[in-house]
Amino acid sequence: MWARPGYWKGRDVEAAGAPPLYPMMLEPPQLRWAFIRKIYTILAVQMLLTVAVAAVVVSVPPVSRFFVSSGAGLGLYIFLIILPFIVLCPLYYYYQKHPLNFLLLGVFTVSISFAVGLTCAFTSGKVILESVILTAVVVVSLTLYTFWAASKGHDFSFLGPFLFSAVMILMVFALIQVFFPMGRISAMIYGALAAVIFCGYIIYDTDNLIKRYSYDEYIWAAVALYLDITNLFLSLLTLFRASEG
């Protein structure tokens, strides 16, 4: 989702006979595969950290009660929601500076994980399980599809403007819901639309991962995919919770 355009610059390395990931690929495929493995390793650690933090928030009731029953807790909750946007600014400038980039990425992931955990704390276990399973199936399916489509010469860069516009509409829809709640059906529509939009972002950002990110943009690529997956999960959670209620 938060994709910085980056382009690989040629290196004098032979491809050793490895098949290209997509037609007209100019870089050695094994270098791009190593980059892809690095991204998914970082992403896996992010998801495990999110699961761990969310599990603590859900399984320890005093934690969730603190955030909703006291002024200090509510203030901290609002700060945790704003914090990822604050962290993205220095992360944008220091994404190549190790280990500061990983430290900022950790703060970014933990702050979002608390928000996910608090959302799950007030949701039934059945809805959470359904959302987790469907998110996993969708992410794996769309990732495999995008790699297959790229190998056949398909390009998904055209999705960028449409997805950005759709997210802007979604944000306006959410603001309207906050100030003028329109009921359960409206929440279901919002969740369904958001899920479709972030499915599109998974395809778009995976295509960028295959073709467009440069090798030093691994942090930014991981952030983009992490936000896509997290937002897809929260969208499905909203949809199933509204349909259950």
C-alpha cells in the first residue's frame, strides 16, 4: 500500500541459468529471489509479533479494560493509533540506515499490533478465527496468482491510481460512519468494500515487489505488504462482526 517507487540498477552478475520472474527481465533472477525471500522473512516476523502482542491484549483482560475504562488508557490508545503515521516519517528517510530502520519498523509494528489486539478483544473468538483463516487463504492465493501472472507477462501497475482513489473514498465513508452511524448494513458494506480494495493492494504491492522495488528498499516493501494484510484482516473482522450482530 505505502509503496515507494524504486527501480533496480544493473549489476554485473551472471544469472547462472535461472529462469526470469517475468518477460523482459534484465536483472539476474537469483538476486531478485533473494530480495523476495528477505522481504517475506521480515514480513513473517512482523506477523508473528502482531499475533503475540494481540494475543496478550486479548488474553489479559486488565490490559483491554485499561484502554477503555480510564482517561489515561483512552489517551494512550489514541496515541498508539497515531504513532504508526508518525513513525512512517523517519522511516521514509532512514529506511536504509541499519539498525535504526529495524528499530523504527519494530515500533511501527508493535503500535499497530496493539490496535489490532484491542479490536480483537471486543470480538468473539469465532469471528476472529474466521477472519484469520480467510485472510491467510486470500493472501496466499493472491500472492501465488500474482507470481504466476507476472511470469506470463501481466502487469498490475495500472491499479495504483484506482486503489488510491478507492482508499480515499473508504476514508470518507469511515468518517461519515463515525459522525453519522448508519447501522449494521452500512458496516457490512464498508467491511466488504475495504476487503476488496486491500485484496487489490496485495496484488499491486506483490507485483511491485517482483518488478519495481530496488534491493535497498526491503523495509518499505515489508511495510506495504504488512499494511495490506493487516487492513484486510481488520476489514474482514468488521464484515463478520457486523453480520454476526
